Amino acid sequence: MAVINNDYDQSPRILIVEDEPFIAENLQEMLGIFGYEQTEIANSANQAIKAIKASLPDLILLDVKIKGDQDGIELGGIIHEQYKVPFVYITSYSDKETVNRAKHTRPLGFIVKPFTKDDVYAAIEVALFNKNRIAASSGQNLFNTNPTTYSNDSIFIKKKSLLEKVKYSDLIWIEADGNHITLHATKDRSYTVRKSLKEITDKLPKDKFLRVHKSFVVQVDAVTAIDTNHVHMDDKKIPIGRSYYNAFTATLNTISAS
């Protein structure tokens, strides 16, 4: 296959997030053939976030299933909400549940495994074209707006027959206990609902709420300190899982004090 000449002044920076080395290297080789020479590989959410912060890519190819406690769709939500980088999912899963979860993170496309060179090239070119079209438009920004959402600063929680508005800034932490989730808010308010933790977090902005344990999600702005075992929220201590610690701290601006 001949090298394809793209209409770019500079080669777009593309991050590949894939935990299978053979597939990641195969993709990187394909991108080189297409003329995309600025590529990087990450094999986990933690590595991906570090790579994004170090050098903001123009596009991310994101596998739906990656190693670690955050899968590709959860990472996609974080990328969309916090870093505003367009991405294309790579997946061998096309079932209704996976597609429904994935579409709410607003990807610019899907590459379904097993894929061909033409599949990859078409998905990348369309995604980059749409990214540039959106950036050039003077109207809405696809990556910042959600016309189906009433409010961008709160969530409504049903309590008996009442829908009660709770601002994100008042929602401190969320705790899972079996099939029940308790949302803890300021002024000693709490709300218990029968849902999974994933269902709740999918409705919350990923730049404001992060999972720190298989059973806990915290509001980032409410965190006052972190140690290797706990997230501190004033007098409240929330356990932090070892596998979540690096991914959580990677999203924070940190410096070392002497």
C-alpha cells in the first residue's frame, strides 16, 4: 500500500490507547503508512492521561476494553469532559449495552475489530475532518455542549414523588453498597437509589467526579488531602484503592514541597 499524502501542514498527533501490544504496534505501523508520524501508545487509563497532559494529541484511538479498573468508555468520558480531545473507539463489542454507554461519551467514530487499513484510515480522516470543521465553526462546540441536558451544574434526584435538585458542588461523595447507591450531599443530606455505581457516574461530569475505589466516587473539588490509603474530605476519610491511586493523582496538578 502506498503512502497516503494528507492535506495537513503538520502530521496530527495521535495517541493509541490499547493494551494488546500486537494490536497497538499494528495500528502504529498503519498510521506510519498513512503519513501520521507523530504517534504514541498507552496501555492503560493512567498512562493515557499522563500522555494527554504531557502533549495534547489531536486525536485518540481508544480501545473499549483496556486493563485496569477504568475501561475505555470510562476513560472516554474523562477525555471528553476534562480534556476536550476528540477520540474514536476501537472495539470488538457492538452489543446494545456497550454502544449505548459509548455513545454518551460522544466519540467521533468507531473502528470495529477485526479492522482493515481502509477502516482505520477512513475513521481517522472523518474524525479529523469533523474536528477541524467543529473548531472552525462559530456556533456550538460539539465537545462542550449537550442539548439534551437541562442543567450543567446540577442533577435531579427522585425522592418519593419529588425531583430534588442537587448542585454538583453540593454532592460530596457517592458510596455503593450492593445494589444500592447512596449520594452524600452537604447539610447532612443523603439519597439512596437502586442503581449501579456505573449508572450513576455515567450521569455525572467526569472532570468533577472520579472513582477512587470500587465502591466510592468523590467530588474532586471537595478533596482536601490524599494519602496512599485515603482521600480526605475535611474530617471524612474515603478509602482509595491501590489501582485507582495513580489514575486519580494523574489528573491533579501537583508539586513537591520541601
